[in-house]
Amino acid sequence: EPKWFAVYTRYKSEKVVQRLLQNKKIESYLPLQRVTRRYTRKIKHHDIPLISCYIFVKIVRAEYVPVLETENVVKFIRFNKNLIAIPEDEINIIRRVVGEGIEVEADPNIFKEGDWVEVVGGKLTGLKGRMVEKQGKKQMVIDLESIGYSLRMNVDVSLLRKL
């Protein structure tokens, strides 16, 4: 029986991954949210993923490897080395919330001072460090020790993953 699983993709590759999975006849769901951006001379509407770097797939065991072999797919989301099956009800809740057209913000794990984090997007991808302080909802100061020095820098929350 097919079950829903969350797949982690490369940064800003969610739509490409969904198209590639559809070409392979694998059922996938990418919750998109319509956002309006106002510029000096124009107004643009964008469909952006509700949860950055995530796409949901409904697969059976035989489709596991074809999903992983898809370009820009990084990994399946796991808990203690086990795949996490997402209940159909939770997927339906996401579909209902997105379908309402209400502005929704999906926050990643809440980070606390002292948490170990990894940068998963941008030019600093792969660097690990300790969260030193929160500066609002979008910015964090991270102490990077993996390179042998303590560098303090501001990093956008959406580019971080808790270790």
C-alpha cells in the first residue's frame, strides 16, 4: 500500500523535482503558496513552496530508489534511521490550508541558543556550528567551529537545519 513520505531537495529545486517525479509516474505533492511581491514599477505573483526544500511523495517500497535517483533529491526525511510515513490526514490538512488562499508561514524547527545547526543552502552549505543568538524571526548568529575558527555571522533561518 503506498504511503506518503517527505523528501528533502536541494535549495530552490522543489518544482524541478516535482516535474521529474511526475515524468517517472510517481505521485508527488508540493504545497505552493501564492505570494505577491511589490516592486517599484510592477507587481509580481509568485508560487513558492510552503515548506522550503521539502516535497511529499506517495510511494511503495519499489519506488524508493527511483525517487532517490531523481536529480536534486538529497534524501528522505528520517527519524533514527527509519523513514517517517506521513499520515494521509496531515497531507489533507496541508492541502486544505494551502487551498484556502490564506497567507501561511511554515516555520522550521524552533532553534534555541546553544543548538547545533548546519547550513543547508547558499554559499555556506555544509558548515556546522552552534547557534549563539536569535535576532528576530529571520536572522540567527552562528558560531562556526568546524573550520578551526570561531566566526560569527548572520544566517537566514530558512537556510538552517537542526543537528
